[in-house]
Amino acid sequence: MRDPASKKDVALEDMASGCVGCVTRSLCLGEGLNQQQLKGLERIITIRGPYRTGQAIYRLEERFNSLFIIRAGTVKTESVSQEGNNLVDGFFFQGDVFGMEAIGSATYEHDAVALEETWVCELPFEQFESLCQFVPRLQHKIMLLFGQKMRHTNQSIVHGRCQSVEQRLMGFLRMLCQKSVLQDEKCRSSVQLVMTKGDIASYLGLRPESLSRALRKLQSRGIIRNHGKRVEVLNVSAVSSEVCK
Amino acid sequence: MRDPASKKDVALEDMASGCVGCVTRSLCLGEGLNQQQLKGLERIITIRGPYRTGQAIYRLEERFNSLFIIRAGTVKTESVSQEGNNLVDGFFFQGDVFGMEAIGSATYEHDAVALEETWVCELPFEQFESLCQFVPRLQHKIMLLFGQKMRHTNQSIVHGRCQSVEQRLMGFLRMLCQKSVLQDEKCRSSVQLVMTKGDIASYLGLRPESLSRALRKLQSRGIIRNHGKRVEVLNVSAVSSEVCK
DNA sequence: TTAACGAATTGATCTTGGTCACCGAATGGG
DNA sequence: CCCATTCGGTGACCAAGATCAATTCGTTAA
């Protein structure tokens, strides 16, 4: 991650442009908007970054004002369980919107923490709501996003409860491959983990030890190779298929 | 439930009125709208009912067109897990909106099934989106609803994963008491279960046997009394307090 | 009323994942 | 460069909840 030639070291000029020239636009809320509408969106967003690994974009109980969209990098959101453990609620990648759980609440519900060098667009929510009044397409897009988010949660978390650890893990790897492909055309069968194994375990509702064992089992079944921070998917079709085990 | 004097036998005339005279309005999307705005909402909704116990309001893979709001009664949504079991994803009570997971999808993601005599308002989503363009307050309300829903899911499901069965069960009973209070001012410490124990177990991610044992444990601790379809909450403060066990 | 079915409960046993203890490797700060 | 700290992995053991099998209870149907 300190490698100066790494793709993660984002060109500053790419990050300075507004919505109209944004390289991430095809993934973003701005997708499908015309020039004028994009200008409207551009007027209310603020580009923020670079956040360094471990830096917070917002913190639990800070006043909620804005949604955030990732231009480059990765973010996790985490909260604190009743027992006082940290609990990772989500990972967010290029083009993803985060902060939505705070809508209708006075304050944020999580810490949002950068997992690598990260740039985001800050989208003040009140102004965004006003803009939606004038741009039906934008209103529509945010609704789609809500629906997607609910479906994803239901699929991965609710249905995850009646899956084995290995199934849930494969689902996670599948998601990671899909998201990584967006960032990086090549090597869709190998994933560089930007989060710790502990974070992944927490996200999957496991102890780190159990995740470690599950990875070992998948490796012994020839489905993956687990090299520390890099996971190779050897049997793509096994991981891709919904029904497995 | 066959008792003719039961509060569940809804007066037909109450169900015939539009939004303006609706008894459920204080719970509904229409809350806070002026007469004219309510009329707009009233124009696009259709009142449907009565649905009998077990009847579907919509089914998995049917074309998604509308959200639904409960005027009277109770609904569960359920889907099918990979292993082919039914999986209860949610319970919905008076004033609750369901069908939101299907937004942005061509078809519904669940079966929605009435658990008792039930009346709903059908809200065609496209027309609703158009209406939101003209009624900022309505757009704002639906956004709040999305945020609430996401927070609720995160709280109950995600955080539920690191709770004991008894804690999750108490959380469920707490929710049930709150919702029942809305329907029925008296006896807030006793809940008539309209869903089966099997449904509750599924919703909590348990086997029916495990739920039964958990109920017995709470009873032996003097917190509840479990009489088949009726659950009495003896120690309200224990169930109400967030942190328990 | 009785028969029949599904829901609820109970006990015995097994499995999965959690807990605890430890070690080695990687990472970051002085 | 070294040391401290965090991260990742392993084994032994334990406990919560699943599974299987049997019984009781309640509701509906005949």
C-alpha cells in the first residue's frame, strides 16, 4: 500500500474534476443525467480527499448532513455492539453511496473509515432532496438505490443466516470479485484484500478464528488459495454459483 | 379469531374512506400533508381487502407495480432460501409500508401473506414517484421511511447476530408490544400472537424447537408467561431495556 | 362427538462455531 | 534497526443451537 507505482495512488487531477468529467460517473447517481442536470449535481457536491488508511470520513453521533459517494478507494462502516465490540456493517467501493442509514436521523449511525487512500463526493442531503424536486431522474435513481440496498441486505444478511460459514464466505468473495472487476479490468480471479481478516469476519458474523478455518477448508477443497492479503479464486464457477456446498 | 365481537372484525365503513378521513393516517405516509396533498394521494391509492388469513396480497415473481400500506391487520413477507425452506423476512402492522424491497426490480422479491383479516392501500409506485415531484413533503417522508427501514434492519438483524437467542427474542417481543400498543390502547403487557411460532422462529433465524426452549427459559426467569398464542410480558422493564442478560 | 392434521413442546444427541491459549509474521513508530 | 503491537493462523476444548424422534395440544372437518 506504500508502493508509489500502485494503482491506488490516484492522479490528483482526476480527483479535481466535477461530475461532468468524472471517471466514476457511470457508477454514480449522475448516470443517465444530461449535461445541465449534471451541472446541478456538481454544484452541490464537494470533493473530499485524500483520506488515508484508518482515517474517518464521519463518526458515530456526528450530525448527519450528507451522503457520500466513493470516487476512489474503499470504506468500511462500523458500529459498536451492546457488548462493546466493533461490528463491521458494510464495505463500500468505487461508485457506492454510504451514509444512507442516517437519513431521517439527526446523527450518523456508524463510523465510516477509509481502508486505503480514498476520495469521496460529499452530497449534502437537504440540497439533494431539493434538487430531486427538479430532476425526476435523480429522484428515481435514489429510490432505485434504496431498493437495491434493501435487496442486497436481505440477500446477504437475512439469507446468510441459514447458510453455512463457507457459503457466506463464498458469497462475500463473489461480491468482492464483482466490485474489484469494476476497479481493475484484469485478474478477476484474484482479489487484493484491502480490509483485515478481522473486519471480514465481523462483517460475516464470525470470529477471526472461524474465518481462518473456513478459508482453510475452501482451500483444501481446491476452490481458493489464501495468501495472506491476497485471495485467489481457483474455481470461479463454484464461487459464482449461488447454490453451493 | 372467529370471535364476532373481536376488534379484528373491522367495520366496513372505516375501510371505505379515502386518505382524508383515514383512521390510520397518523401512522401513514400521509401524515403531515394538507387537505389538498392528501387528495392527491387519495386519487392514486386503491383500497384492497378484506384479505383472509393465509391469502397473498402479492406473490414472488409477480410484476412489481405498487407499494402497500396496512390499514388494518397484519402481513408477513416470506421468501424461499436456497435449501428450499420458507424464510420469513418481515412482519408488518397497521401503518407499515411493505413491498419496498422490490423497488428497482421488475418483480416482487417475496410472498406477502395476510396473517389475519387485513385491509391495505395499494400505492402504484410510478404514480407515487410523479406525485413526489409535486409534493416535497411526500418525497421527504418516503426518504425518511427508507432510512428508518435500513436502521431497523441493521439494528435487529445485523446486531442480532451477536446476541443470544434470548436477547433477540426479547427484542422481538419489545417490537411486538410497541406495534400492538398502536393498535390497541389497553393491555400493553400481553400480546396476542397472530403469527405462528414457526414464523417467529424463522424470522429470528432459529428452529421452532430453539424458540420454544428460549420462551421456556424466559418464563422460568419470570420475565414472560407463554400461553400458546398469547404471551404475557411480566417484567416489562427487562424486555424494554436494551441491554439485557 | 370423534378423527385427523398441523403446531407446539420436550428430550437425547450431534455439529458448528465460539472460546482460550499460544505462536509466528507483518507493520509501524522511535 | 529494533521493539511493540496488531494481525493471522493453529490446536484443544466447550457450549449454543440444530437435528431427530416422540408426544401433546388445538383446530378444523367429518
